[in-house]
Amino acid sequence: MKNFIGERVTDFQDFYKVEATEVDDNFGNQTVLFNDILIDNYKVDIKLETEGKNIKKVEVKNSDKKTSFFKHITTEIEKETPTKKNYKTVYVSLVKNSTKKKTYFDNSSELIEVLKNSTTDLKQNHGLLESESLKTSVIINDSACILTIN
């Protein structure tokens, strides 16, 4: 998905062989929605935001198999994010919705174990992975998992 940043919406449509569900045009900047697309065995909704004719942001939302999708995506991001000596490049946390307080973890596997715990309420908290170098974040809450690429 990251490869589509800077590309045209038609390139995305040609690659995935999909048609837009809805297009909102705001003076040449568009928001293009694709609903119920099957990618890597996950049914997702995708929102592309453009600046001019080029994609500037991709948002992928999965509600169907959100835990599996979160695990798959976060593992990929952790592999793809460049590492720097003595410098953390991926931040994994559980965020309390009311206070925005973050509890950090070393990796997404540790967070997933906490999310599985029956005492972790995803209506009051959400899981978050952030990769600044990839300009990517993934959120999981009680209703969906959302991947955002800027």
C-alpha cells in the first residue's frame, strides 16, 4: 500500500482491479472510497485521499477479522521499519481513550497478549503501533483495525 503514496488513484484501481464506491471531489483534492475489497484474504474498506491527482494518504479498515489483520499488519510493519542502533523506530502501546495515557510494549506480540486478556476493555482502550520512518500507524479498537499510511 505504501507504494501508492504519490501515485494516481487509477494506478491503485488497475493494480487491485477495483472500482470506487464513492468519490468526493473538493476542488481537485479527492477522497475516494472502496468498500468490501478482498486483499490478502481480508475484507477491507479503503479510503484514498489525494492532493491534486496524487495519493497522499491511504486508510485501510478491517472489521471482519480485526485481530488477525492487526497481527498481520503490525508484524509486517515491524519487519519493514528500518532499525537504528540505540534508537527505537517502532512504538507499540495500549492507549487509554479517556486520558490518552500510553503503556508501551517492546513489540506487537506483547501488545496482542494484553489485548487477549479479558480485563482489557477495547471500548475504553485501543492498541496502537506507530512507525515514524514509514509514516504508518495501526489502531485496533472494539469495532475495527485501521491502518493509516501518510
